[in-house]
Amino acid sequence: MSARDQILSATLRLIGERGIGAVTNRAVAKAAGVSLGSLTYHFPSQDGLLREALQTFVDLELARITARLAELADAGVAPFQAPDQVEKAVIDFADGPEQLANLELHLHAARDPGVRETATRSVEAYDRLAAAVLTALGIPDAERHAPTVVALLYGLAIRRLATGDPTAGGTADAFRLLLFGAFPRESGTGPDGPRAG
């Protein structure tokens, strides 16, 4: 792992464990096992460090989620099975201080315009991924519904972190409800397959 990657990883860990206020040059350099000079060489400003840490987390998470979706597509998961698979994926991805750091950085972006652009791009990337998933599931108006799916998953993540619940209980039910509501009543279909009629 390069010094730059060590710094980014340490920054995410620090934010997740102790909050944004813990991100000082000395603390990050110590946590990353690099010199202070190396840190300031790679990241002359703290805004730049926070922006890249958030972007790095999002890029890695999107790559992991995309890989999982490809596995599910190859396995031929039917649309009505998707909510349960989403819940299983959330359990796999919801571990570690980096998840908390991601949320902290998004909240920080509301107060810091220097980080806001990166946060906006990351949310848009999640929206695009959600739209692709909904399209694959045959959901009408996938792009319109994608932000709601992303907001639902963010909200459930906050709930898990706030309650200390390591499970993703309720994710499948919430996603199922969202999918069911996305189908037009006259289509004769639903998330559990064809509707009786």
C-alpha cells in the first residue's frame, strides 16, 4: 500500500472512530505510520484530504457493490428475491469505522463547501447504481425512484449505527415495500411476481 493510500485509510478510520475533529495532520500521520512531511506532501490542505478520503471510500464501496450485483445477475436472482439479497449485501458492507466515516463526511459536507462537491458526486454515483439495479429489476421510471432507494439505505444505515444493531434487519421489508409501490397497479406485476387478479 502506498503512503497516499495509507493516509487515506487512516483518515477514514480516524473519522469513523473519533469524528472529523480528530483529523489533524499529526494524528493522521501517526495513524498512517508516515512522517508529517509525507502527509503534507501528498495533502497540502485538510479539505483536499477529506475530499479524497470520501471519494476513495465511495469508489471502493461502489466497486464492491457492483461486483456483488454482477454475482447476483450471474446467479439469476429473480426480482422478487432482490430485497433479501440487498439485506444480505448490507450486512456484508456495513462493518467497520469506514461506514461511519462516510456518513460523517456527508454531514460535514453540509457545512463545508470544499467537501460538498465530492459528496454530491458520490450521492449521484449511488443514484446511478440504484437506477441500474432498478432497471435490471424491471422497475418503471428507475431514474426517478433511484434517489428514494439511496435515501432509504442511508436512513437505515444511520439507524443501524445509532442503535448499535449489527444486523440489517428490516432492510428487505423496506426495500420490498419500495419496490411494490413502484409498480403501477394496472401492470399486474409486483415484487413477489405476478399479482393474482
